[in-house]
Amino acid sequence: MKFRTSVALALSSLFVASAAIAAAQATPPAPPKVLVIQREYLKPGKAGAIHAASEANFVRAATDAKWPTHYIAMDSMSGPTRALYMFGYDSFGAWGKDQEATAKNADYAAAVDQASLTDGELLTRYDTHVYSYHPEMSLHATADISKARYWQLQSFHVKPGHDKDWSDLVKIYTDGFAGMPAANWAAYESQFDENNGGVWLVITPMKTLDEVDSAMGDGAKFWTGLSPANQKRVGDLAAACIDSSQKNVFVVNPKESYEDPAWVTSAPEIWAQH
């Protein structure tokens, strides 16, 4: 059942993007402590309106049940054709309670079961990833995500036994970008999924893709600001601890999201499209 609930130089662009949306709220919320991401890989020709019509069944079920847990849907703009559904929780216990409440609500559970049956016909694969937030590895991470139309997700696979190297590497980046208010990211460590050992996810919400262009400029500024000795240290740490890395960009799909109703007022240009 699907519950809707050189490497061193490259890192400078992977770890940074504009935080223009962060200024939109006086006290923007911090990232959730637990992040659950459900991934749906779609059959050729089954994306777009066909998938949106299927996903509307989940949104309708949650709306009818007045379910308190909201989620953001987004579609891939790079890599395989897939959709992501992001759920945030205050704790693993809160995630568990959401699952338990769903199972106890017979009408809602039945509606989700039926929606899953229909949606499954459109998919080649479905999986769930669960992450925990690391504020000490994040930077300027509070933001009004209701205004984020695009999301950049970067995954890093850290070699076994090299957690200290990874921590030291990230510290250089958080220190180096601390004085750049446009730089922001939220770092998450994978806790549960099929192949989660050593996987880290770095997430940056973006209002427009112009922020990718700005990030490249900030990344170059960061790199040239390092001494030759620190440039070498970054390269050595990256080579020692990073087995592989990948980044992709996604665009929010409001028709498939079950967002907080307040977001329609906050960012009608995105969310008033149901």
C-alpha cells in the first residue's frame, strides 16, 4: 500500500544555490527532522495528465478524510522520468503514528488502497526513502518552501569508514559559504531504504532556476577564496570519502500535491492550480 504520507571544484556548485525565498517570511520554518520521500518511476507515455489524474485519487482521499499530514509532489526535470512525494515529520515516532492512524481509518485506508491499485498500472518501480536532518551540516536552511517551484536534490555516497572525512569536508563548505546569504542547503542522512548505507542527501529549494546560475558564481567565489593548501585539502578529502555523487532538479506538481491550504494564499502562482 502506498501511504501518501576535478571532484573538489564540482562540489562548490553542488552544495550551493540561491536562498532568495528565505527572505519571504520573518520566521521561516526549519526543515523537518524526518523526511520521507516516495519515488514513482513511470512507464513511457504515462507521465503528465495521465499520471496527474491517477494521483488526484490520493489527493481526494486525503482531502475527504481531512488528513493532517500534507505532502509535496514534484516531477523530474533530469534523469529517469519519475515523481517524488515528500512528507515531513517532527520525529520517527510521528511518522509511525501517521501510519498507524491511516491503518485504523478504514475509509481512508480503503481509498488509498484503491488509488494505489490504479496508480500501480502506470509505474515501473516504486520505493520509499527515509532521512534524518543534520542541522550541523546544513546552511541557511530555514526557508518559505511554499514559494519554491524548483528543488535541487544532490546525493552523495560516502565510503565506509570515512564519516570523519565527510564531516570535515562539509565543515569547510559550511564555513566557506556562511558569509554568503544566498547560499542554502539542508543535509539529510539516509536511515532506511534499499541501499542506504553512507547515503547523504543535500536539498536546496529554489524559486526560479536563475538561482542555479547564481550558485555557480558563488561556488567559484568560494573556491578562489580558499588558499592553495585548503584547495588541496578539499580535493584530498573528497577523493578519500566520496564514492559517487549525483544531482537532479525537480519541479513542483501542485495537481498531485496535498499541500497546506495556507500555501494557496502564500504562493497562488504555484498552488492555485488544482
